[in-house]
Amino acid sequence: MPEGHTPAPFHAWVWLTWMTTILLCVSLTRNPLYLVVVWLCVAIVHAAAGMGELAGGNAPFPFWLSLMVVPLGAIFNALTVHVGERVIFVLPGEIPLLSGIITWEAVVYGATNGLALSVILLAFWVFNHNVSIPSFLRMLPRAFHSVAIVGSIAITFVPLLQREVRQIQEAQIIRGNNLTGLRNKLALLLPLLVSSLEHAFQLAEVMTARGFLRSSASSHQMLWRGAFLVGFGFLLGGWLSRFWGLPVLATNFLFGGAMTTFGVLIYTASRQVRTTVYRSTAFRLRDALAMSGCAFLLIFLIFQSLILEAPFLAYTPYPVLTLPPFDPRVACLFLGTLSPLLVAAFL
Amino acid sequence: MIRFSNVSFSYSFHQRWIIRGANFTIPSGSFCLVCGASGSGKSTLLRLINGLVPHFSGGILQGEIDVNGANPVKAGPEQMSRQVGFVFQDPETQFILDCVEDEIAFNLENAAIPVPEVGQRITDTLQALGILHLRQRRLESLSGGEKQKVAIATVLSLAPSILVLDEPTSQLDGQSAEEILTLIQNLARQRNLTIVVAEHRLDRLLHFTDYLVYLPGEEKPPLAGDTRYILLQMDTAPPVVQLGKWLGVRPLPLSVAEGRQMLQNLGLARLNHRSSTSQSTHSREEATQAILSLENVSVVFGKTQALCGVSLQLYASQILCLMGSNGAGKTTLLRAILGLAPLREGSIRLLGEDLSTLPTWKRARLIGYLPQDPNALLFSETVLEEILLTCRNHALPEDVEKARSLLERLGLATYADRYPRDLSVGERQRVALGAILVPQPLVLLLDEPTRGLDERAKSGLSKLLRDFRDKGMAILIVTHDVEFMLTLTDRLCILENGRLVGDGMPVEVLQTLDIPQAQVLQLFPDQGFRTVEEVCQAIDEALFHMPDRSDRQVSLVCHSDDNRPPLRE
């Protein structure tokens, strides 16, 4: 076991399922009450991870920072979307984008979006905290060399970015920039962008030189292209049938066909790239139990919201702000995202 | 075997050939050094061997490259990775994972090496490099030398037949560099590896080298062949070689040992040195007030004592060099002076004023600091804009004429409208230097200013710094480059484990401490020579007094085959 590491309490697939479930939850609903429930679940898991309950001890992502996006979202949306009936005040003049009515509907919708973003920030911290880089890289589809490289760059990017920010701040101070005021702080952005791109380029070059996901002789190229076209045809058909208002079953059949074709394509292509796993992690009973809570919720949401298109999560504050619906049974479903914490506590 | 047949290459964004008419064969099992000025195409040449160029960079390629029977252009870098292990300049940017074992295993997993073999290969490779104890260590906790060894282990684990290294010692102190190079040479012998290294520091590598590729730049074809033969045609060389050339000795000496033998054979082992620069500056220092004064400075990071009770004075018109091994605390000292590293104890005074209450951005007006990577200081669209940006930051008038005159002094007048990051390493460094010199600081702090510089750029920098010194500036330089230090300074301080363990005249300090010496000092211990020019002058005088001047023609019995033609096709 590498120094400074604690054994991962769960298999990486558990966290991937958990993360996918959270992302699906926040993308399916803009009901602020349900989002608060999801936020609380993620915050509890996040706090447990930060305290070392789930994995060892990095400083947790500060709650206040994640919650900052809620008022920011509300202000931004209120200033830029002038729709709704409950007017708070009118911003006079002819300032492009900003002038016009400021409504409670826009404030609520913006805050709800901010809350969704806050959930995503916390959830990503938990995922990053619990999944080691090798485990993450192994989960990437081997078939797509460029996707894998981009994924690797993304995951090694955060620590590099932190280092870059520090370096550029120092460099600005050395050049006499006191870094107070928005204009001075903005001076960090361009160098950060340039150096980040340079690092991304270097890493991509390194991974290529090290033969990352070198594919064996590519056979069946024509077959793959054909299968890709079939999948794309299914996808296009699904969109068109939804656009034309064809029966839900037909639309879902076409989308299902696209998903299956792409899935088979990825699986087959990945098998062409041979790799081995030096330090494999066994998938244990506790992993299955922790995964089941999230998986159940995930399947339920896919089935109800995407296949049957049941409107139980739907809510919008426009055009008139109303109290969002709240069904305690639906709220309880979201507690499935607590399953890793519950399993870690009791097993 | 690596064969280049009439190879020319140009990047699509360049309007000239970066490599032109390369026509040579690097024999299997040889230790090949690729050298040349900055921008002469060394890194490009290395990348042509594994196909990164042109696959990754694009560009126009002519001619044929054959690497052990494979064509890297057709095979691509992924396929070539099994044959060619490539170690990049900065080990930190090439690590993907966070633990030594995982990092090496990652390569082997991607090559689909069977799992039982992976563990064995990791053990064997780490053992061969003498770093088995680092197996479970986190990469961030390793020293520069250890990181470089891990980077080499990562590529060696795939058992390539060719190992390519791009400036592997540029960030290392002399001792670590020697250790790494010896290790590489031993591995090459054990595993019959072909080694190809690009490096500026010829003094560190020549004695390992048996094949030399020199890239003269300016679209001239590379010279390649036997090391001694190619050295004769190069205009830059380490001191030992320069001396051999000047004395007309054949075969040329490559190492200090061969140089000593040469001097002994010529009867020049002891010379009279009438130094004009050896006058101590301490008397001058005592007479003047220190510009910068450090009293009992201590810095602690977590549980690590980075600096421990360092006291130091820096005077006007003085260049002080600070040396020490990697991790000794040299950079921390510079950062502490600027307020970037908090002091646990002690004080730092500038012209008698305590700096503790002055924030870094205000100190920057009085103390210029050039970090190791000059890129870090470059933000603007043009070179001229860089200078004006500092003016704005310090609320100084944006005087374009003054800015142009500063660029003129730095030799950058013709680059005023160029994008700074497009310039060569040496030019970028001068732009960064210009950016910090705008407020005319009293003190200049430079961290490893010769890193990545070729001899010409180094000599330009040296001249510039002497000019600043003559105008009254106090300069503190952190460097591993002993030769550069000797040409520049009259005071040397040594820092080890955060403590100041030496302070005085460079030659005296170097002789009392066990740190890598300059070649001239090793050739003439206790005789006070610092540069080849001083030695040549003394030899001239000695020869003038010799009864029989034909003694100069004494031949050496070092190697007998250096007069063969170069291995060019």
C-alpha cells in the first residue's frame, strides 16, 4: 500500500454509480425542495468523507464555497432573465441585457440552478476524494484513445492547476501587482489559460510517448464504421420521432437501439486494446450493497422520467411563482444516495 | 542503430528548416550526446527518433529515419514506445499517478504485460536504479534526483533498446547529475542500451560520450561522429577541451583525469598564477553599509526546517553566488527575502530598514526576483507591453521611450513587438529580467538563471550582470553552475540543510567543501585559477620561459583512435 494511502472503502464502480445517480437527479429536476434533499444527502456523504469516515483525510471542499453559487446564480439569473409576474423592481435605463424587470421567478430559478451546481461541486469532490487516479483511468473506455487522454489530463489537471494558480499569483506579485481589485485579479486568467494549455499539451505528449492505450492492429474498421452509422441513425430517429410527437414507446425503442449499438461498439472496440491490471480491487458484497441503493434510484429515475416521462419531478417557477410540489415518498427515494455511508457505518 | 538519411524537418509555423540534411548513424550500444545552441533543434531531433515529431507536432519531413529496422514516422510514437524510452526534461510534468509503483505499473499495464511479470519488472527496474526503497513513496515527496530516477525507471521497465533523455541534468546539482549519468552508463552496459542525450552542460557528459551529434543551427547540417573529432569543429567546449584545443594536444582530453594527464605530460601541472581579481572584497564590504542584511533567518514548512539561522550581508556592486545541493534551501532563502516564505525567526533589512511589514508587491519595487522559470513572469502580448505592464503595476509613468531604452540595454530592441513566449529561452529570460528591472531595484535575486541556456546565452547573461554590478546593483544568484559562478563572482556562499556552511572567495570556499568543482579548479588545485583564459595566460608565460618549446608537442597516450574520420555517411 503506497504511503499516505488508506484502503479505499468501496470499489470505484460504486462511486461512479453514485456520481451518475447524483448527476441524473440534478439534471432531471428543478424542484428546489427535492434539490435541497439531494444537497443534504451529498453534504452528509461529503462531510463523512472529509472526516475520514469513507476515505482518508484530505481537507473537505468548503461548504460555504459550494453554497456561494446559490446567491450568485440567483443574482445572475435575476439580472439577465426579465421574465415572470412577481416583479421586485425595475432596473431603469437601456443597459444591454441588464435593464428591465427583476422578478422573484427569475431569482428562484437562478437560485435553484445554483443549488444544482452546488450539489455537483460537492459530489465531484466526494468522487475525486474516493476514487484513485489509477482506478479512474481503468474505468475510461479503452477504445477511445483521445477520450482516455483527455480524461487523464482532466484528472491530473486539478493539482497542476492549483500549483499554476499559486505560481502565477506569485509572479504577479513579483511584478508589483498587489492582486486587489477585480482588474488585477483578472490578470491571472490569461496566463493561467496559457500555462494550463501548455501543461495539457505536455501531458498528452508524455502519454503518447509512453504508448498509452496503444491499439493492436485495427481490424474490422469497415464493420465499426457501419455500426457507428447504425447507432447514429437510431439516435437521429429517436430525436425526430420525439420532434414529430410519435408514441413514447417508438421513441424509447429508437433511443434504446442507439444506446445498445454504441454500447456494443465501445465494448468490442475496447477489447481490441489489450491492457492488464496490476493492482486490481475485488468487488465485494459491501460494494454490491453500497451500489444497490444508488443503482435502484438510478434505474427508477431512468425508467420513470426518461422512459415513461412521468412528470413527478417537474417544476418551474415560470411564469408565476408557486409552491413546488413535495411528495415525501419521492424525497425518500433520494436517500438511496446515502447507501455508501450507511454500508460503511454498519458493515 | 539509429540511422538518419538526408533528414530535414521544419515545423509548419516556421519558415526555415529546424534540422537540415541530417545524415548519420548512431551505433547500437553507444552513448550519444546531442548538443547545440538553444533552438538548434536538439529536442526535435530526439522526438524524431520516437515519432513524436511529426506525429504530435505536424510539420514537413524529408528523408528517411530507421530506428532498429522500424520507421518511426510510419509506426507512430505509440508503437515506437516499446523500442524507444523517452524521458522528458521536467520529470514532474511526465508523472500521471501519485505513487512510484503505480507510475511504473501504469506503463506496463498499458503494454499488456502479464500481471505476475509486472511486479517482477518493477522490482528489477527499481533495483537496477538503486531506488527499490522508493517503491511505495509518493512522487511529490521525492527529491529532484529521485524524481529523475523514477522517470527513467518508468521508461526502462518496458525494456526498450534505446533510451532518449532530453536535458536530464538541467535541474540537478552536480553531484546528482554525475550519479544519474553514471547510473545510465552502467545500465547501458548491462542491457546493451543505446543512449541518446540532449544536454547543454557538456562538462557533465563528455566523459561518458562516445558519439557526438552537434547541431550548429542556422540551417547548417548536423556534424556527427567520434566525440573528439566533432569537438575539434565546435566553437564551444568545456574548459578541459578548450585547454586541449588551445595547447594543440591530440587526442583531446574529455575528462578532468585526462586533462591532468595532459598537463603532467606537458610539464604544466603547476603554474604561477598572478591573479588580478583575487583581491578580497571583504575590506571593501567592511567600509560600506550592507544593502541587504539577513539576521538569523529561519523558515519552517510543517515539520521541515528549510532555513536555520542564516545570517548574510549583501553589498552594493557585489555579485554573491549561493550554491548547495538540491533541497538545501537556496530558493527558500530568495523567497524569504521577497516575503514569499514566512520567517519563523530572524529579520531581513534593506538599507537598515526592517522589511517585515512591507508586503511582497511593495518589496518587488526594491528587490527584483527572477524565478527559475522565466515563463512564469511573462503575461503580455508583446515584449514592450511586458515592460509597460510592470510600470502600470508600480504606478510608474508608462514611458515608451524609456521602455525601449531598457530593451536596448538588454539586447531586445528588435524583439519589442514579438510575443514573449515565442522567443528562445535566453531571450525570454532577458524579457523577464527587463520586466523586474523597470522600477530600478537596489537588489537583484536570480534563481538558477543559467538553466536551459547555451554557452552564448550564458556569456551574454554574465556580461549583463557584470554591467548591473558596475552600476551599483547588489546581486544574489542561486546556481549549480560552477563555471558560470567562477566567471562572475568574487563571493560564494554555500547552503546545506538550511544552514550557511561556507562564505568567502569562490576558489577558497570550493576547496574547503566536498562539492563538485569547476574543471579548471580540479586541474589546478590550490593555484587559484578560475577561467581557461587565466590558465592560458599563465601557460603562455611558462612556455616563454621554457628552454625547449618543442615540449608543447608532447603527445598523450589517452586514446589513439581519435584521428579517424567522423562516422558520417
